[in-house]
Amino acid sequence: EKGMLRGNVPGPDETKVLKHYGVIYAVRDLDDVFPDASSRWSSWAKTEVGVSTLEDEIKQRLHDVTFSSGATVLPKAPDPIRGLPQESDISVKLAAAKDPAAGVTEDTEASASDVKFGFPPECVAEAKKVLGDAVVGTGRPDVWYRQGWRSNAPKFSPRISISVLIRPLQPEDLPEKTPADSIRMSVYSRLLGEEIDTPLADLGPKGGGWGLATSLNGLSISFGGLPNALDETVAKVLEQYHTKATLPTASKRFARVVQDFREALSSYSGMPISYAIADRNLLLTKGDHSRDDLLQELNKLQLKSTAQALQDLILSKPLHLAALAMGNIEEKEVVRIVEATARNVPQLSSNSAGTSEQQDQLHVERITPIVKLSKPVELRKHNPRPGDPNDAVVVSIVAGVATVEKRVVLGLLGQMMHRVAFGELRTRMQLGYVVNAG
């Protein structure tokens, strides 16, 4: 915008049209729009400019715009981010137009869908052999991989995405998780995030991306970003998990986090419809618990048991590893990173699932079970917001077990129903302020 205001507007020969969207855009050199910006950033990134120099420059610029900063306490300038890559490969590697399983090769003309989205990822057949003893004693690991993308449009980027999911293997008749288990894991997840977020904050500016999440469904670790930032991202994320999984400094934050949960469970600051939907889910879905039950267990929670939540509720059981990798990365690098991740979860190699016959009795819960209704059911409850006269109505039609086909069909119908329901129930009949359908 600054460049536009200066009259530095791209000419017709510099503009392009974004395919499929019709958006007109232009790619300009940074120094043409913001003179000297790249040199100033480079000197800062290379730590050639000290913090004191930067603070003096800020004060001078404030003075130049007639702002007196004499008695004003300015925010402390951040230290330089060390280790920023000086060069990046920003070319987008296209995925091969082939699917050996379906008999499609490079010479076969790809369909329009394949050209746009690419073929599905392929399972790395030798994953268990390559991972070796990192996952011995558990179910066969599933590692899925596809190199590159199927488009070089500007909305795509030369990034890598690797997700590793470690889930417990369990029998069909496993009892439902208790409210105590649920609140214990929720507080653990929040504390773990606060342990690792700050040490990993510099990965983003370097081109890295990461995720680490825990729940009663398992442990999820993901890596992403530009290729030249991947090794550092993987190393630092796994180091933080290895050293912080037991919450070594959580005692400083435990009371505050518990109080935050207590306030969230005790207050009803949202709209009544949100609580009606939550109650509907509670009645239909396995694993959900009421606010009152969670609050009751929260008041009993201790730091020692919270710090052991991941180990007790997930990692003490036979485990299964699944991974998906896509982007500008070779298959052997994917296997290396997945193996490094597995070795940082030693329970994968120590928790035996038993004999092959015993393993057949265990499974990973991929779809959350719901109640199978045999007839229409109507349930009513008071609005949980004190003094709120508003009502909320939720009507649900259960369509059975979700399949890929059902998700596609019902997803399309949902988009159409939303507009129809809003126009009819709210605009024409004016039955309520909030109307949704899907």
C-alpha cells in the first residue's frame, strides 16, 4: 500500500491473473516498493545491528515525526533471531502424475482432478522394516507419502508437511473415559503448550512450522515449513518434547491454569445456542462430559497426577504409529524424520501388543462412536445463563456411520441447506436471531 501511495503502481505488463480465481496481482521487488527495507532487515538478521542502535533509530524516527520520547519508556527491542537461513529454495516441486496401484504412469494422460489435486499419497511399504526396533511390539506403522504438489499457482508454496500420530490400541469393549481422565488430560495439554511455546517461538521467522498436541485420542507431532528449516525444526521440537513432557516447570503455572479452567467451566458468556449444541453432543457422542462433572473433578486435580497424564492415559498402552508427509521432500527423509520421532517416544518399542492373536483384538478408534437411536427423542433443559429469557432449539437427524461418500454428499447438502434455512426461518418467518443448518 505504501508503494501504491507513492505512485509506484505496477504497469499492465507486470500484472498477472490468478488462475481459477480471477484475482489480478503483481510480483514486485521489495526494494522498489520499500527502498532499503531488505538491507535493513539483512543487517538485523545477521546481528550486524545491536539492540542499542535499533533503539536509537526508533527514538530518532519518533523525533522526526515531532513525537517527543524524552520521558517515554519505549518497549525493549527484541534480540536478533539467530540462525535465519540466508537463502531459500522457493521453487514448487510438482508431484508426479502417476499412480502405479491404478496402472497410471507418467505417459498416461491425467484427469482434470489429478492435475489439480494430484494422486493420493502412497503407503511406504517398507516402513516397519526401515523403522526397525523403534516400533517393535506394536501394530504395523502406517507411513503415507507424496512428494511435491500438483500446482504451481501462487497460493501454493514450496513447503513440507509431516504429521505423526501416535494412538493407543484398545479392545472393542474398553470402558468410556471418565470425567477425571478428560479434565486431567486437558490441563496437561495446556501446561505442555506453555512449557514449549516460548523456546520454539523463533522457528516461525526461520521458515519452520510445528505442532504438538495431546488428547485422550493420542499424541500428535507435526513438522512443516521450508526445506532448509526442516532439520532444525524437527530437532528442536523433539528436544522440547523429550525434556518437557513431564512438565518440569509447571508448578509455577498450575494454579493459574486450573483457575482459568474453573472460570471457563463455571461461566456462560456465550450464546444459548452454543450450549444447546454442546448438550446435544454430550448426549450423542462417546467421551463427552458435562461441565458439572468436569468441574467436580477439576477441584480434585493435583499437579503430580496431571504431569503423568500422557504417560498414564496414552503411553502406558500398546501404541500404533501413523504418519502422513507431503511436499518438497524425498521419501528417505520422511522415513528418517518419522524414525527420529518414534525414537523420542520409547514406549513405541517397549509396550507390547502381545501375540498376533491378541493384536487382532485391538484397534485404533478412528471414528468416535455415537448413540444409535431407535426412535425420535425430545429432551429439554433450562437455559444455563441466569436471567436470560432466550430459547434455543437444535434438531438433529442422525444419518448413521460416517463414510467418505456420506461426508461428500451431506457436506454439499449442508451448504445448500444453510442458505435455505437462513432465508426461510430467519428472514421470512423471523423465528429467531441465530439460524444455521448443515
